[in-house]
Amino acid sequence: MIKILRFLRIIQTVSNEERHKKGLKRLGRGYFEAHRLNPYNPFSYITAILILVIGLLMFGVVGFKKEIDNINPFKWD
């Protein structure tokens, strides 16, 4: 599923190691890779709405809030 989302350019991945070698600031939380939903791709918004609806159905409001780490999926995590 992640490969399909990357192929459709819904999920963007950036290597923090390459950015560090180039002298640029690390993105997100400073892990090896940073991920986010592409804010310029309209499919990203459809994906975010689907994740929200499916998450609410699976976990409920309180459970979904506990499961989600990042409130804004369009910022580098």
C-alpha cells in the first residue's frame, strides 16, 4: 500500500541523512527519513478524509485520538 501511495506521489519521503550531508536542516523529528502527505496532490486530501472516516469507525473518537500521533499530516513528521 505504501509503495502505491509513493508511486501516486501522495506520500513524500525525504532522506534526512542526504539533507544533513548537504548542510541542510533535518526535517520532522530528525529520524533517517521524514514523511508527509503531499499538500499539492488532490488525492492526498481524499486519502486524509478516508483515513479519518475509517479510523473513527475502527477506534471511535477517543481511540482514534490515542492512535494518531500527528494532528497535521501535511507537515513533515
